[in-house]
Amino acid sequence: MTTNIEATDLGVSYGEVKVWSGINLKFSEPGLISILGPNGVGKSTLMYCINKILVPTEGNVKIDGEDVSDLSFKDIALKVAYVPQASNETFAMTVMDTVLMGRYPHSGFNVSKEDLMIASKCLKVMQISHLAMRNFNELSAGQHQKVMIARGLAQEPDLLMLDEPTSNLDIYHQMQVMRMLARVAKERGIIVLTICHDLNIASKYSDRVVIFSKGKIFCDGTPKEVITAENISEVYKVKADVTMVEDRPYVLFYDGGFEDE
Amino acid sequence: MKKLHTSGIRKAVSSTRNKMSDIRHHYREKDYSGLSEEEVTIAQYKAHRWSKLVVIIGMLILFVVLVSLLLIVGEYEIDIGTVYSIIWDHIVGNEITADPMADQVVWKWRLPTILTAIGVGVGLAIAGAAMQSMMKNPLADPYTTGISSGAALGATIAMTAGITIINGSYGMIVNAFVFALIPSAFIIALSKFRKPSPAMIILSGIALMYVFNAAQSYMMLVADPNAVAAVYSWTVGSLEGMNWSKVGIMFIFVVLGSCILMWEARVLNAMNSGDSYAKSLGINVDRVRVIILVSVSILAAGIVSFTGIIGFVGLVAPHIARILTGADNRILIPLSALVGACLVMVAHLFVEGFLSFALPVGLITSLIGGPIFMIMIIRQKNEVW
């Protein structure tokens, strides 16, 4: 059974500055969901509200009907995994130890056989079994990202949230990572929520796209419904055109529409 | 009875031998054919863990060698056989057959001093390892963050002015503990509200150290000259003047603090990936930070009250341990403890074996640790600062 995440009239302000308010969102279908929107629009903030890193100023988030603020960090960790944007480990461990860390909410002080099996399966899914004994800080950016996703998967979440998993990656790794995420969502029947900046990558692999703009949800739907020339021009303030590639919208950008013209 | 004894030893030897051959098997014959991809990963991981155990065993051997050396090195010459028979007799409660002077030297002086060295090394190294992982800061230890200075001020107030928060024999330690909590609280506040860089933590620690040192100097200036002499030899960090009851009290604090920090090893691993990630794993980061810094304060108070400030052991030992087995705190913390104990014993051995005069061990550790600290600052990667 897929988990059910529901945000009702959610709002967050940092002091006087309102990030957004009146957010109503529901995630209940398994699949890859991309959150798009300009910088600083509060995409990460939404994720922080879901796993209680941040307490919203208004409204609430419910996981399977239970208010997040009533759940302990551990209860949330059993259902929601989070893959942070940067991977700055001061003291790096091996890849296997790093992935085993994802077992924390499920296991005690020592790792069990089951934990080892789950972690090594996650390495296999991300195609990095050969890196298992390497030190985390010896790896490339693409490999880092795969290790961190494997660590998130080792948590066996119903909802996997990733903060810009494809930033810093070359086009090959961007596509590879998003493909893997789409596949994992389908195979495991989980919701994968990712923040993305590349419209075309998001369009190619996502089942659903949510665009944030100006403190609210601008639009929400399948890539075909949402990624249109009008929406992109409106949200990002750049001239754009949309064509279809492999039956998915593909955005073309033009120089123009800037304020200094 | 005797037979049972040897069979136990034989069993232990044969099981060690089996384990060693396991390790050899994993390293020489990497024949993983017939295993699935997952099984290969698990096999490699297990072999890797065994290799870490070998390092710990090696360090344990060094530890035992150092203890034995320290028992025989000194002005009064006693051979190792006599030393161990004295210790054995005391442990099982036999009548002491050796020369009473030798008994006095070994049981009343050398052994408590060695145990103090071990307690100091273990406690400071574990505190340093935990602080470094918790704050993602390679320069953190109880000394560089001002926690040791706080404890020293608390103890000085008890020694010179006789002012203690609670009465009785624990008065001085409780004073030290309460004052060690001041820098700890400061670190908690900084971590919660400022997202401090490693440099900020260390510099604020040094700033606090100035204040504590000034207050300590003032306490010594206005105090009774006799008390000052006692305090002075203590402030430079010395293993002298320990007896069994003091060692016992110190070990209560060291064992308590160390066990709590060891218990938090997995949490410390997660905190190394950042606060928000640790929270997403279900860890109550704010609470853990308090638990860890209170444990560090317990360790610092228990140690500093008896030996004064012995610097840099807590800083250097975890780095040596990390080079040997990596950053996993479940192994790093026990190995740091062993390395720390060995470091203090080496410094003590240097004083006992090579110098014709008694030098406080704190001077040696600072003399060696200071330059290492400087090298670490210069070689720091830009990302950390």
C-alpha cells in the first residue's frame, strides 16, 4: 500500500518574510514527482515541512492521516527518507558503511544480516556494488549522488525525497540518476519526490510535475499538462517554446524577456 | 582446576587462529565465484571489518607492552617477574612475599600512576573523537574548546578558596563539572543558532580559555600561598600524587562518560552527514548534542580534577585512530581510547625513562601536541574552514 502524504493550508514564514502559504498538496500515487520553480521559491522548505526539520507557521502535513508534528523523528524516518543536496562528509566512511547508516531507524547498535543484505541490494540497484569498499570521499560527484540515493533507499521509505539530486552532474549522470529514480518508484511502488532545475530532465522522467511560483503552487499535473510555453514564460520570465520529444514536452529557450532590455 | 584453565586458553588460541585464517582467506583468495553480487559485497564488507579488528588487537598488544614497561622503568629497579607477582598477590589477596619496598613502589606508586595515565588517555581521546564527529570539526577536543579550562577553574576555586557547590569528597569534581558545562552550553547555543564554522568553535573556545585562565590566576593570587603551590603543580597536568581511592573516583567518571559516548557511536556517524540528514534518520539532534557535551564535561571534570590540564591527547589520538581504521565511530571510539592511553603512557615513559628529573606529563603532551595542532591548521582543506 502506498503511503498518503497530504499538506493542508500549509504556510511557512521566516520572521516577516513569507515563503509561501495556502499550500494544498496530496501525494498518494507511486511514481516520480518533480518539484520545479525559480530559486528561493521554497522547494526545499516543503521537504523540511514533511520530515519535521522545519515546523510550519500555518496548516499541517499528514502522513497516512497522522499529523507530522505529533510524530517523533523516528516514526517519520520509518516512512520518509531524505537525500540532502550536498554531500560534505568531514570524516568519510566506506560506501558500505555510509549506506548502512540508512538502516539506523530500523536496527539497533549492531548491523544484522538483514541490514547487510538490504544495503548490498541497494548498492546493486544503484549499480555501485563495485564501490562498496571505497572511501566515500574518493568518489566522483555522480558516484556520491548514487551512494546517497542508495543510503536513502536502505531506509526502505514509502516516500523518498531528494533535494536537487542532479545538480553538479553531467548530462549522462543526470539522465541516469533520474532513470534510476523513476524505475525505483515503479518497482518498489513508492513515491519519489525530487527537486529539479532542469525542465527537460524533469519532463522526460517524471510522472507528475508541481511548479511553485510567487508563494503558491502555480500548476500541478502530468508533464504534458504543466510544461507549456505559457507556464514556463510566466514562472521563469524567459521566452520559451515547447515541442514534443518522445511524447514528452521539450522546452526550447530563446534569449529575451529580461528586464534590462 | 588446572586442566580447565589450560583448556580455556587452548580454546582461545585456536579460535584466534581460525579467525586469523578467515582474514587471510578473505584477503588472499578473492574467489567470489558462485556468489551473487550482494553476497560478494557482504563478504568484502565482513573481511574489511576483520581487518579493523586486527588493528585493534595490534594496539592492544602495544598497550600491554607499555604497561609492562612502565611497571619496571624507574629509579627503583624491580624485575618484571617480581612486579607481576606483587600485582597478582594483591589481586587474589595472598600475603605479599616480595620486598616491602618493592611492594610499596609497585602497588602504591607505579600502578596508580599507570592507571591514571590510562584513564586520562582513554577519557580525553573518547571525548575528542566524539566532539570531532559531532561538530564535523577536526580541531575539536575538550582542550581546544575550553571545556578543560572550565573544569580547571572549577577545581581551582575548590582548592584555593574552598568554595564548593556540594560538600564532601566529590565537591571539587562537581565544581569542575559545573564549570565544564559553561563552554559546553556555549557550543550548544552556537550550534543551534549560528551554524558555526569549525574555526568559530575553536576561536570561541580559546576566547573562553582566556577568561577562565584569568579567573584562575586571580584565584591563585588571592589564595593562601601553601594552597597555590599545590595548585600550580596541578595546573600543568601531572600524573603524580594519585592513590587508589582517587584512581577509583576518576575511573567512575571516565567509565560513565565513555560508555555514554560509545553508546552514541552510530548517532555520531549520522551527525557527520549534517544535522538535517541526522534528523531525517529519526535522530533528535538537539537532545543528542546535549547528551554528548554533558558526557564530555563528565569526562573532563573527572580527569582535570585529579591531573590538571593534559592538552592535545584528545585532539591527536582520534586522528591517529582515523588514519588506522577510518571514520566509523563504532570502531573509532574504542580505538581512539587505546591510542590515547598509549600516547599518555609514552609521554610518561619518556619522563620516567629518559629524564633525570620529574617533568609533568602535561608539558610533554603540549610540547608535542602544539606543533601537531599547528600543522593541522595549516594543512586544513579550504572547505572545512
